[in-house]
Amino acid sequence: MDWKKITGNKYFIIGAIILVVAIIVLIIKKIPKSDSYTRESGNSYKQSQLSYSNLEYRNMAERLYDAMNRDGTDEETIFQIVGRMYNADDWYKLVESFGIKKSTRNFFNQSFEGNLMEWLVSEFDSDEQKELATILERIGVQF
């Protein structure tokens, strides 16, 4: 077989283009998603002001996700964790640790994906949001 003849074939070229596009799509899907609030949070805290280790923030972020990604929100766990934030730096580190998470619950083939703030807004009613805003105001964060 003649390699020039094969690579010059229009079906080979179309197949190669499809393969390259598929690889690019797979690579993009593997890149962690981020948004401006999460990115800004990562730049808004001082490491020296943090109250916990990186592992503790990751654990708190996972507990928050578990408390919201279920049938019926576990508000007590959420308020307990947010109440452990001693300053704005703690909050922003927690937001960064949470990142962007996707719901594993599907309601009518709809799933939810967002940062910590978006999850809290979607999970809490207006009274709970006011309570959360009060907690965050004490550490200098606006909800």
C-alpha cells in the first residue's frame, strides 16, 4: 500500500479530523471546571490567616457536598461547618476547596452543577439564606 495514497484519501482525512476533535473533547472534559467566584476565592485568602489544614478544608467541603447532594438537605451539618469559619480567609479557602461540584441526583433528567455559593442558594429557602447571611456577615463575607 502506498502511504501517500492512503493519507490523501478524503475518508482518511475526515476520520483523522474526527479523531483529533474527539481527543480534544475528552481532554477538555478532564480539565476541572472553575468559575469567577471560585477563582477569586482562591486569590482572596492569606495562607497565614487560615484556621485549618488543607485536608480539613477538603473534608469540610466534602461534608457540605454530601449534606446537599441528597434527598432532603442536611441544614444542621451545613450551618455547623459554616459556623466553624473564623474569618473571611477560612470561607474563601472553603469555597476554593469545594470547587465546582455536580449533583448526582437527577430530577426529570436535570442535574445541577455549581460552586459552593450556588449550591447554598439552590438548597436553602429564604429564611435559611438569611441565617447563613448573618453567619457570614460576622466574618466579613457578603452572601
